Amino acid sequence: MSNWRLVRLDFSRTPVHFGEVGIGIEETSERVRSDTLFSALINTYVRLFGVEDVTEFLELFPIENKSLDKQERLPPVQISSTFIYTYEKDQTKDLYRYYLPRPANFPPGYPEYDLEFFKSYKKLKYLPLDIWRRWYQESGFSTDNKNSDRTELIAQTKTKETKGALAEAGVFNYSKTYSIATYPKVSIDRRTAATNFYHTGFTQFNCEQNDKGKEKRSGLYFLLYFPQENPKLEHRLNATLNLLGEDGLGGERSSGAGRFEVEYWGDLPPDWEKIVNFQNAQHHCLLSLFWRKSLEDNFLDNSSYELIERGGWIGSPFSGRQLRRKKIHMFAEGSVFNSQPSGQLALVTPDGFNKHKIYRSGISLSIPINVKPESSE
């Protein structure tokens, strides 16, 4: 039995609001990052199993400023960020398509100094699983025939229309899996009854069905990895996620946003098994955010990465007031390193808050890849 789990969340026709640091409330993302998902699970976990249990659970993770022997222990679970999946059903087949972040490095076979199609390539922030695997674990980027990846990307750059392996796999369809709309809202001050008019952005995932049995929808998925089998913890996390689905994920929950059903929690499909068990890899690609108090010497040598700032408000039921967590910078999904990253929980407790410690998860989850060798020039 594999220690990996795939989880799919079905939001159906429920809108969501996923805010980001530095983005106003009128803006929304289409997915939730691993630190936000971890925080939402912990806040729900404590409601189900109590303060003592959640404290013991958190103490099992590598935490900033812990003694070295405890710090280097494997975490009980590693959680990826959420990414989009699509589902299509007709009378003959069920088709799931999973999107992964495009690694920061070029894939093997990618031509140097070829700008003819780079405009289209750089727009590909997410790749469907089969193309991701071909580019970064199998034959690589193709350039040597009229049906090659290079040819198809050039056509996409020039005409916005292509017919080939990339188009068939859904490479250019990511932005079509969801829509974003902004709605007016009014807040009323409880003491003065003064009103404030503002706009809030909501993301809506695709959800279509007709009377002929054809269905088409999208949602979010994420991966779990248990370094050691732990059926009790897995059962608890499953129960926690189901309760979180009733409450909602993200912001604007009082308006009914963010509610979902756990459509699937189970073993990896065969295609995913091939990806996580890939051998002879030279690099690792992040599927989560990653943070560590200090990095080993030379860890970042020959790495490609993006740093993002993470902050936001604490969601503790014991705070009694709104407080901002301390901001930190983290490595983003798609960052590529020469060795497997090992993250920690960061202490982000606001100054003056003494009820309990506030953590942000930098526990990393990565998968093996091969990338284009560095130029010798």
C-alpha cells in the first residue's frame, strides 16, 4: 500500500474567495497554497479532537528553533498545495486531468536562445500531468518534426490556435477551467450604522451537466504523503477535511463561499504512481511552499526558484481579536532544487499574543524531475 494519497475537492457551483498577500479583497486566486490549507486543517482539527491533541500533533513536526535531534525528524504528513483538476464524463468514459506547476527550469531538449515560441511557453504556468511527465521525466521537449512541441508553440504564438499533442492534452485550456467575477457588497458598522460599499472577487469552477449524461466540471486536488503509515492520523485528517468542507475553505465563508465535498480520498492512480516513484532524477520540484530557518551551505547552488511573501490574519478561535501574523518569505511551488528540500513550521506568533503559538507551514512536498543541463558557455 502506497504512503501517498490523492484528494479531490468538488466545489460544484459554490464560489470561492482565495485571497493572497498584497492583493485586495476584490481579487481572488483560483487555488489555495499549502500553508493556508494546513492552517485551515489545524483550525478544524482542534474543534474535532481538542487542544491537547492538536498540540501533540504539531509537536511531531520539525519546528523553527527546536533542538537538532527533534528538528530533523520526519514530519507525520506532508501536504502539497491545491491545484486544478478537470473531469469529463460521457456515456463511454471518465476522464480526469490534473494540472501541475511548470518547474522553474527548462525541460530536457528545450532549445537554447530560441525566442520564436517563448511568448507562448512563458504563459504556461501549469501543465497537464501527461505533458509534465513527458517533459520532465521521459523524452523531454520535442523539436525535430512538424508535430513537435516547438512547432505547436510557434503556431500558438502566431495564431492562438493549434492542433497537436499539447492542445489535445489541454495545455492551453487552464484559464478555461474557472471564471472570476466581482460582486458589490455593503458592510454596516454595528455602532454607527454607517455603510461601506466595496467589491469582492469570487472564483467559480466549471460545472456543466446535460440530460444526455455528459458532465464537465473542475475542482481542486492535493497530495498527501505519510513518511510512515499512520491509519489513525489519516482517518483523523479525513474527518477534519470533511468538516472543513461544511464550513468552507478560504474567505467570505459567511456568504456561503468555499464549501466543498471530498469527492475522492485514496491511492494514487497509475500515472501518478509513475511520477512520484520516478528513479534517477537529478532535481526535485516543489508542489508546496517551502521554508526553513537556515539552509545548508550550497543548497541553492544551481537552483531555480521564486520567493513569495506570506502573511495574513490569524484564525485562532482563542484570540478574541483580529491580529496579523508575522510575515515571512517562502519558496513557491515549481521551484527546483538539486536535493530534496526539508521544511519546517515557522513561528509567526504576533507580538503581544500569548494564548498559544501560531505556526505557518513550510513543510515541503516535492517530486523528482530531470531538467535541461546548464549551458557550458
